[in-house]
Amino acid sequence: MTNVKIVTDSSCTMRKEVRDDLNIHMMPLSVMIDGVVYPDDDNLEGERFMAMMETAKALPKTSQPPIGEFVELYDELGKDGSEIISIHMTKGLSGTVEAARQAGNLSASKVTVIDSDFTDQGLSFQVIAAAKMAEEGASAAEILAEIERIKENTKLYIGISTLDNLVKGGRISRATGLLSNVFNMKVVMDFDHSELIPVVKGRGVKTFNKWFEELKSELEKISNIRQIGISHAEGLELANYFKDGLQKLFPDMDIPVLHTNPVIATHTGKGAFAIMYYTN
């Protein structure tokens, strides 16, 4: 029987033990800090990267993996006749998924490339489910159908403590950034089909707390939540506060609280968080 192997990229935030136990192959992006290029792999942990970004002369620049590296990985994984499903962060944030598609066309292996429409743990929902199904012997068609179902039922909210990095990186207009910085604005955005849609903004952390109470009320009404994930960029205290609140609603759920990866932290800046979930 043909096996299916799962590939993703390093913007996919998950516990390392989950990645390794499920044989998920992660293609690292790279980050350039003050002219030095670092692969976004296990050696560049989130906390270490935040310290490096803090002292950098300019905003780090992220780069997608080279097409040739994708081709090499796909060829190697497909040597035994396995099919490959390669799931990546939204094209709205990176050209990684397009590089993967080009590599898939060049590879001798059978490769299907998926734009997850998400990143971070929102991407990991699709990747982990696909890898579990692959381990159980599911066909590529069955796995692809489940990926699509999860994608359509995922919500991802991002909270930003400072808009400096989003402005410097060209993700939002400078006028919006200037206004927000002057008034110390905190912003929560809905990440919907690669678009950052502001949900609430205000001054101080109380903005996040008020929004979180509204989110809990929203989640209480949903009976079929399968998984919740919380990520942060050097904002563990607030992330744990969110986890405590959500754990009371879902006492039997394992809710990971993870430091986001360097690729995402570059855009969000210090103190950012994301809460994401998907339903059955």
C-alpha cells in the first residue's frame, strides 16, 4: 500500500515531540538579522530570536525555502513510492507555498501542495490531523478531504501590543501604525483568508481582557470545538491567563501554550498572541 508523507514549513507552530512522533517533515524558512542568515530550525528557538530581534539594527527579514531544497526533500520522501502532501502557510504571508508548488512540479515524486490559509497553530491543526491519518494508513484523498474540512472550520485571532513591526514590514498602512503607536493602542484582529481584520482596539491590556471575555462567551455557545491553541511572542503571562480561562470551559482539552516561531514573531513583534481553534 502506498504511504502518504506530510511536509510543512517552519511557520507551523507545534510541540517538537508531536512533530517527531508523527514523522512530520518541516522545511525551514530563513531569517536575516543584521546581514546574517539563520535557518528557522530547532537551533533558533523563539525566545532566543526575540532577544536577537530586540538588539537588531533593523527589522529581520524572512525568506522562503529555496525551490531546490523542496525538490530534494520530495524526491527523497518519494523514493519508496510514497505520495506527499505538503501543507504551508498562507500565500498572503509568504511565497513558501508557491515555491513548494514549483518544486512539486519538478519532483519525480507525486506531490500535492496545499495553501492552509493560516499559519502558526492554525496551520498545525491541518498538519497534525493529516499526519495522524497518514500513520493510520488513510489514502491521500481521505487526508485531503479532512484538511479542507479543518481549514473551513478554523478561526484565528491575533492580538498585537505594538504595530511597529507590522508597519515596518509593510503589512498595514503607516497612517494606521502611527495613530496606534501615538495612543498606545492594542489591537485584536481576525485572520480571515489571509486578511487581518480589526475586531477591537483600545488602550492598555484591558482591551485584550475585555475581548477575551467576549471570546469565552462566543466559545461557550459552540458545542463541537475540537482543538484550541494559544501562541505568543514573549507574552507568556497573558497567554497563560487565556489558557486558565479556556481550560475552565474545556477541562478535558489539552490546550498548548507555545512561543511562536521567528517568522511570525518578525511580523507581530513583542507581546503579541494568537488564539485559534477549529470545530468538528
